Amino acid sequence: MREQGIGASVRRKEDQRFLLGKGRYTGDINVAGQTHAYFLRSPHAHAVIEGIDTSAATAAPGVVAVLTGDDLAADGIGPLICGVTVTSDDGEPHRAPAHPALAQGKVNYVGDHVAVVIAETLTQAQDAAELVDVKYRPLPAVSSTGEAASEGQQQIHDVAPDNVCFNWPFGDKAANDEAFASAHRISSIELTNNRMVTNPMEPRAALGEYNSGTEEITLHMTTQNPHVHRLVLAAFNQLAPEHKLRVVGPDVGGGFGAKIFVYAEELVVGWACRKVNRPVKWTGDRSEAFMADAHGRDHVSRAEMALDENGRFLAMRVQTTANLGAYLSTFSTMVPSYLYAFLLAGQYATPLIYSEVKAVFTNTAPVDASRGAGRPEATYLLERLVDVCAADMDLDPAEIRRRNFIPKDAFPYQTPVVQCYDSGDYEAALDQAMELADYAGFAARAEEARSRGKLRGIGFSSYVEACGIAPSAAVGQLGGGVGLWESAQVRFNPTGNVQVFTGTHSHGQGHETTFAQLVCDQLGVPFENIEVIHGDTARTQFGMGTYGSRSLAVGGVAIAKACDKLIAKGRKIAAHAMEAAEGDIEFADGNYTVAGTDKSMNIAEVAFTAYVPHNYPEGVEPGFDENAFFDPMNFSFPAGTHICEVEVDPDTGVVEIADYTAVDDFGKLVNPMIVEGQVHGGIVHGIGQALLEGCRYDSDGQLVTASFMDYAMPRADNAPDFRVGYAPTDPPHNPLGVKGCGEAGAIGAPPAVINAIANAIGARHVEMPATPETVWRACQSAA
Amino acid sequence: MYSFSYHRPASVAEAADLIANAADGKLVAGGQTLLPTMKHRLASPSDVIDLGAIAELGGIVVNGNIVTIGAMTPHAEVAASGEVQEAIPALAALAGNIGDPAVRNRGTIGGSIANNDPAADYPAAVIALGATVRTNRREIAGEDFFTGMFETALEEDEIIVAVDFPRPEAAAYMKFENPASRYAIVGVFIARTAVGARAAITGATDCAHRAHQLEEALANDFSPAALDDFQAPVDRMNADIHASAEYRAHLVRVMAQRAVAACA
Amino acid sequence: MKIDLTVNGQAASGEVEARTLLVDFLREQLRLTGTHVGCDTSQCGACVVMVDGKSVKSCTMLAAMADGCDLTTIEGLANGAELHPMQQAFMDNHGLQCGFCTPGMVMSGLDIVNRHGRELDAATVRRELNGNICRCTGYQNIVKSIREGARAMGD
């Protein structure tokens, strides 16, 4: 292992600028002549707009323009699209209502975009926005996931009767019913998966610049996938032709999914800068993030498991209602369908799984992918159900999992729900987690806690996820509108240093470090001589961006393939220079050596030769710069077991996370320090969902949790230090042997926490977020 | 934020003059509540009179059995004060658990009690300890100071100068925090004094108030067990997404018992 | 109105509106964009700076209130490229991911050291960080960074 190569916990390259306060986030960028945009948003959850009078606002001091949906429509911009088709049970595609970037005649959720005011200063824009006179005729609102499709509810969109976007059954219902009919026992659970506000710490922002000479729009924005943004904005929203649109995601302060999507604000900023022929800047605040970022989760489900007399799973059936909000966000339809139902097997060899997903519209913010996206919902439902099965069968929660695990010699394992798991050793992770968590000592700890008046519980969660999002063919078959390969370009400069261009985007993941480690390891170039460049459509070739824990598993492999090409080309150049046969040239540690001799040439010298080809092999192109694309054969399947211990104060219902152990299979670790950081962050995100976070709308569709004052984000005192271990297996489809790691914690943690609480207080189920009152009430009923 | 005129007087008299002559003036102490409110355009004062430069409003003095805290003393200073820690440790602890460290460096006792947020901590201490609020015009008994949600006995242009806290025999404040805002969902302040138990509750209802029923229950038996059967009136309790009225009523008892235990 | 203050050891002045927030003055006029804004309810702590040696949420202070004050922002800690021990500890312990909350975390870390000294237990640091929100790290490495940074500050 090189000191800064694969497997080393190298300090991050990106940290110096962040620690010096020299990061460059979208909000930090100002340009000459810049104006400021402020969005006027709907205060109503559901209303007809009977008129908008912008005259007073337009005349207000400093106002450059006040633009509405009519202006947008007149210019042929938009509407916003959803890129994944789900076929409903009637054989028709999912119902897709029009999604204008600025309202046209109707608003459908609190925070919906009504108009944009552009002024010389932000306060002038805000002042003027108060002068826009909007006549609303409020309509009844639909805000409940479970009741959205019930009879008598207000219909939100003409195209979607009963507010249903799609009904999507999956699996062999008849065979499933048969298995249930002959089961020894049926265990069931009903639960909600609480709605989350993704809340990366940097709110969304955009800065649009238009050059009337080149007719090019440059859009700096908070994006996880600049090329995807450019593609959609160009091809579907008619903002500008792709070659006249540059999207730059500079430093981005976290994403977790919320910055994947094409939102109204960024589109409007891009359009408005051309319309007013001035740069336009919009910096969202946290209130706007709460109202108008795509939210996550929000399911209501019922699940049943058919068991034999030994506690083996015979069949599972699931009914889920998923809230998609008022409009379809960019990838929304995929989340409660393909990313959810195809993960319902979990780690278990359940032979039959049947699911029905009903996706509904409500007068709430659009719901889309949020850290884990579909997989946390599937895992939570399944892992809660497994604990209920264990209780019903009077089995230890570890034992029932063990009995039903897919055995390690069964890989590749074809699940009944499309996914074919490539590698795994679930029992190894469980064993290691139980050891690290000292499961054997739990009874004594619980006893000691009882002496202090506390109820101590332990909970397991054995999860598997499909990430490394790709492969393109599979995504295409499922109705996805894009390919999901990744690109890379590795360029030697004549002086021997290296620039790596990746189509992924780093917004906290540390790609500038991890990818440099890959290249350092493979090419033998000193770590400090490698620069990773991402996030600018003008600098990097087309790439798909970062989400679904795909950057290393897909993007990293593309980089490795580009390095392979460089090494191969260098071999020809070195052979020529050293007057040896190409077949006699060996490459290791950055040096080309003539086998069996001490003749060697460093790759930097080869690069120089390639740029100054005075003594050069015939037929070889000059230059030392290679491209590669990688489209994997399968998803990546990280898995693991998390064990949580909680202490409940029965007098108040307060839950303390007393201990937490995570043992994960991420394949090979490139930078263990960074991986562990991802694990920590994911776990706390999951603890947030389990204990603290719950986005709530009231029955009028008003957002009740509209700020950090009411929406509880996890803080430093909400969690302890974690025990982290790894039980890696080698994924055969991944040339680097890596799996994704960014979402695992958020997937594994919620059921581990809730299972621990249920165990502590002797309840069958406790809903998330398990707030003190929720737990206190559960304690009352359990007592 | 709407625009306003900013003033930074150097004396209480000057501040009183400014507020009296402003069309719609607002005094600002630490600004930790007023500024967020103004940022959201929920307040639009014509004039903001910053009390931050008035030296006579700061400082902590212990004189015999009276702890005097100047109105502009930040929470952090109260929390860190050796004199307060020695005289009324519960008060120092309360101040040290308001908001977060950066908020405590700016937020002041005068600002907190003048604002009288129904979930604020200081009002419970002012009432339970039988403190006296001194203004530029008069002295107001702590118990009479808090008159309703965000309402106090202060006149429009009256300025709090200091709060005098008599030293109790023992005291404790137990706060059940809102996990998001970290304000009190329920806070109970209990003091054991020469003339008996005194108690105040914040967070639970629309305004911090003295809890006579708690005091009566503790009158003959100052112990947690004396409150075993205590029932706070559910119909007076606040209810919101964080806690129902029933749960708040329950928490009043639990927090009160814990406060009594901590007085031991 | 005109304000004069000291920022990172240098005299600074500017013409501000009464309603200008300190954080906007720092970011927009002094172009010190290391101080961030992550919320509008004074909770996330991305905007924490030192005012006269004490941590303050610069989104909840008027620029006018800082007239005459001595400020330190994240840009004022390092000696050129040489990181302050607290900054170095964040790098060494992977105490940051996206970097957005980081300036506030570092400043709050320094404030904790000022008040609690250089030997900090984890529980103290966790409690004292309750005015700073991070979505990336899960806090464990931030706590570790602050504890190690505190120790290193005496070296």
C-alpha cells in the first residue's frame, strides 16, 4: 500500500480551503451588475389564482422586473419534468400533472412559486414582493398521506382522479396468497415512515449570468449533478441549447438528495438573467428550504409475513401509500417504486414477496429522493416486521435473522424482487456486531439501568441496499430516462502533474481526496501532484453526478479505467524511448522498467515525452490524456448489521442512545477515515429520523414544522460515539472491489433505534419520530 | 427586515427619552428574539433603541441576601458568575442552559423577562424566587410582572434596570426542553425559603406563573413524594406538535418532583 | 450610517443601513465569505464569529451593534497557510465534510476552550455545541477535533 494510496486514511485535500474560510459556495460568488431575486410564494396550500397585479411592485424602488407564470409561458420555458415512468395497474403511465415553474392560475402547496421579483438589492426585492397583489380563492386542501385517495377528498389535479399518481403492484400475488394460506403464523405491522426535510446545511442558491454576445447562460448553483441539470434545463425546460448553457456546482454545502432535482428557482434564475440581461442571484433561506426543497419518505404501510413453525419466512406482502406531494419532482416516481419494492427482500431468503404501492398527490411540497431514498423505507418496514415476527415466534431477534439470512454461499443471489445481490456475508456482519456490542452482556446492563429507573433496550437492524446507482440498461428497462454510467478523464500535464476530471460531484464526500488516492495508487504519481476537478460542465465531460452512493463505485472505476489507458499508452512511449519491446516493459509504482534490466522511466517523463514527441513511436498520438466511461453490470449491495442500545426514562419518555454499533460491508475501503465519517453522518441522520425529525402539515396544508425552531435536527448531544466495524466481501462486478457507503447509516439506523425502544418498553411498535411524548404514551399502554 | 432608525444611547435617561419620542420604538437588549422576529418581517418598529452601550445596566452585585443582576447582563455572565453560583446556584444553572452558548453571550435577563416568551426560563426564576424587577420608574414584584403571553407590567417606555433576587435556602430549576428550539416545554422552578416553598412554572401555559398548588403540597412535606398525587390542570396547559396538554400536565409533576429532589 | 471596527486585527469600516446584519456586512462588504448563513432562526451556528472574544451568531446582531468592536472570523485564525491548532485538529480528525457548518464549529470550539479550558470531556463539548448544527459528520469527529484542538492550543 502506498502511503497515500488505496487503504490509507489520508487527510483531505479539500479541508484546507474550508478551514481557512476560503471555500467558494454559490452564495459567496458575486458578479458585477448583479441583481437579486426574491420569490413570492403561496401562503395557501391550495388555491385558485384569480389575478396577479404586479404594477405597484414593478414601480417600487430598485425593481428591475416582476415576472409571473404568464411571462414564463410566453417565453416557452418549462414546465418541470419527472424523469422516470412508472406504469400504473391500468397499464397507463403514472399521472403527471403540469408543473409550471411559476404558478399558472393555481397554487398547490404552501411555498409554491407565484412570482419572482428582481431588484437591485435583496431588501428592495423583498419590499416590492409585498406590493404584488395576488387574488387567491382558497380551495380545500389535502395533506394526509393515508387519506389523500379516500372518497370525498378534494381532487388536486384534473389528470389524477382520487389524487392517485399510480397504483403499482409487483410480484406474484396468487403464489403469495397461497403461501399465506398455508402459513404456520402470520405476523403483521402497520406503520408510517415519517416525512423528512433533507436539510443540507447550505440552502439552495443560484446565480445566473447571460452574455448577449455569445448567447451563453452560466448558472452557478447548488447542484449534485451539474450535467444532469444542464441536460434537463436544455432538453426539457427550453432554457437554452445545451452548448449555450454552462452549469457550475462550485463548493456545495451538502446535498443528501435535495440538490439532485431541477427546481423552479434555478430554472427561473437562468431564464430571468437573459430576460433582464443582468446577472440574477437567488440565495434561498432556511424557511424556503423547509417550504420548497423536495422532502423525503412519507409512507403509510402495512406489511405481513407468513412464517413456518421454525420462524422461517415463507412470504411477505406489503401495502404502501406514498405521498409524492403536490407535483412530481425530478425522480420522485422512482423512489417509492423501484428503489423501494425491489429492496423488500432485505438480507432474507424470503421466496415470495408481493407489494402494492399507491402513490398519491397532496397539497404539500414535492417528495423525492433523500439520503437512502426508498431503501430506508423498505428497510424500516422489513426490520420492524422481523422484530414483530421474532416476538410472535418467541425467538431472539438475532436468531430469527440468522435463520432467514441468505447464506454466504448462495451469492450471486436472485431475490424475488428483481435485484440480484452480487456478494455478501450477512452472518459475519451480525456476529461481529454482536461481539462489538457485547450482546452477551446486555442483560446485565439492562439490570443495572433498571436500578437507576431506566429501561434499557437493544435493537437490531440488518439491512441491505442497492446503490452505486446504475446500470444504465436496468434503469432504462425500469422507465428511467437517463443512462447511469459515469465518466472520467485523467490528464497528465507536460510537467508531470495530473488533473482528474470526474462527472461526479463532491459536496462533502471528499472525492478530491479519495479519487486522488486511486490515481496515486495506480499511476504512482505523488498525491500532492494530483488535482480532482468536478462540478463544471465547461471543464468536465458529461457525467451523471453524485447520489445513490455511486461516486466511487461507478465514477471511481471510470477513473481507474482512464488510468489503465494511460498506462497502456505510456508503455508504447517508454518502450520506444528505452529501445525495448513493448512486451518487455513493466509498470509499477509510477515507473516503466525494461524487464530484467535497471532501465526505467518515470511516468512523468513519459508524459513529457508525449507532449514533446521528438523521439516518439510511430502511430502513437501525442498527448497524455485519456477518457473513460464505466457502466457497471449491476448495482452495488452494501449490507450490514447495526445494533442500538437505548435507555428510556419511563417518567418522561425521553430516549437516550446509550450505545450504537455498526458493522458494514462496503467492500474495499479506499480511505477508511472518510468512510467512517460517512457512517457516522448516516447513523445520526437515521437517529434524527427515528427520534427527532418529523415534517408536519396541518389539515389545512399549512407547514407546521417550518424552521429549526419546530423541526428538530439532531445535534451533538443527541448521540454518543459509535462502534464501527467492517465485514467486507468482494463484489465481483466492481473492478475496484468497492461498494457505496454514504447512505448506509441512514438506512440501517431507524429500525435499530425503534427496535431498541420497543424492546426497552415492551411495546409491539412505536412510531417515528419516537418523541418523548410518543414513547411516554407507549410506556403507559405497555404498562 | 424593514428599515428603521437605530439609536445607541449612553444612559437610561437618554434611552427613555428616545423611546418616548419614537413613533413606534422598540428597545433592544441582546436582540436574540427581536432580531429574528424582525428578520421575518413580523415586527416593524420605526426606531430601535439599543441598550448595549448603557454601562449602568450591566453587572452583578451581591449585597447581603440580595443578588442584583443588571438588566443588560448576558446569560453567559450570570452562568459564569462565582457570586451567583455561590448565592443561588439554581439561577446560574438556569442561565447556563438558555438557548446555546452564542445566544447566551448576547441574550440578557432584561430582554428575556421584558419579552416574556411563555416558554422562557428566567420568568420562572423571577417568580419563584420572589425577585423584584427594578425599572427606571419603580419596583415591580416578580409575581406581578408577567401579565400574559408576551405581556408584562411594563409601560410602553419603561426600562428595566435590574432584577433583585433574594437568596433562598435552596432552589432548583428543572427544564424539559423542546428538542428543536431548546425552549422549555415545561420548566419548574422550586425554591425553599425561610417562609416556605415557592414554585413557578413556565412553558406549560400561556404565561409563566406562580404555582400555588405546588407550594401548598410542599408546605408540610418538602419532598418529591409530597407531589405524588399532584395534578396540574390539563385544561390550562398549552398543546402543540411537541407536547399535548395531558403530557405537559404530567411533565409539570415530574419536573416539580425532580426540582424538589434537587433542592435537597 | 458609518461603522468602524476591528476585524481579524485590521481596522475596518463601512457604510451600512441600520437593518444590515453583521453577517451580511462581513460577507457582502468585507467579502469575508467564510462566515455562512444556514438558517434564519439563530440556530444552526454557521455564522458564529467572535465579538470582543465571545462567540456570537452574526446573523442575530446588527452590524451597527458591532461598531467599535473587535471581531475574529474564520479567516482570522490561521497564520497564512499555517492552520490554527483548532483548524488543524479538524483536518486531522476529519471534523468536516461539506465544510459549510465548519467555520461556525471552529469558532464555537474556540469559545468552548475559552470557557472550559483545554482539557475537555466529550459530554461537555457535545452539550456546548448545541447551537451548531451539522448534517454531514454525525458530530463524533467534530467533538474529537475540538477536544484535540483544545489540547494542542497550549503546545
